Amino acid sequence: MKLTTLILVLIVTVAFVGSAMASPPGKTVEYAGGDAGKVIFNGDTHGAKQGMKCNDCHPKPFAMKKGAYKMTKEQHGNTDGCGKCHDGKEHNGKVVFSQSDEKDCAKCHKKAEGAAPAAAPAPAPEKPAEAPAPAPTTPVPPK
């Protein structure tokens, strides 16, 4: 019985550690990011080197389960998610860029390399184009 309990505890511990280390240094997590491009959360820039601890962000505002956090464009200005730190103010001795400042969008949102910007759709013609009139035929005199 004790051996079974020990094995069960080890399995649960390994499973928990795997989810707790969702994006440790050297790892990234990608979010869809909409038209602005995918958002890449980098474990190298959100960790001990920056004076951060896991419980600064987990479990609130970010649950430990990958993909559980969703943000809309309208939520960029609030402090319920990334804006908790990305507010343009000082955190851990460093001023952190603001997620609601449009000039900083590319710091999180990454468009696919080599992707051409979406072209504006062509305007619809005002009236249907008319078929060109057939060219007049002129008889050619024999030689």
C-alpha cells in the first residue's frame, strides 16, 4: 500500500511540475494574436533574471494550464492580464513597456517572416464593363 501511494505521489508530482514549468527560461508559448500576428511569450524575459517569481503571475492573473488565458484587443488597456506589469511603469527596478501603446505592439505580436501585408480589396466597379465593339472590317482589294 505504501509503495502504491508513493508511486501515485511521484506521478502526480511529475505531472504538476510539467505544467508548472509551462514556459521556463529557454522555452516559449505562442498565442494566436489575431490580425496583429501571433504573440510569443518568452520564458527568458519573464523570470528570475528580471526579478520575477512564479507566483507574481500564477495562478492569477494567469492560470497554469497552457492556452487557458485569452485576451481580446479591448482588454489591452486593463491590468487583469499582461497589463499587470506591461503598463509603462517601473517594476523590479525597470520601466516595462505598455501593452496599450500602439508603438510597442511588435514587442509581443510577431507576424510570419516574409509574409506580405494584406492588400486592400479592389473597389467594386460602379457599373458592369461593356464588351468592346467589334473592329470594323474593311475589304482588302486583291493584288
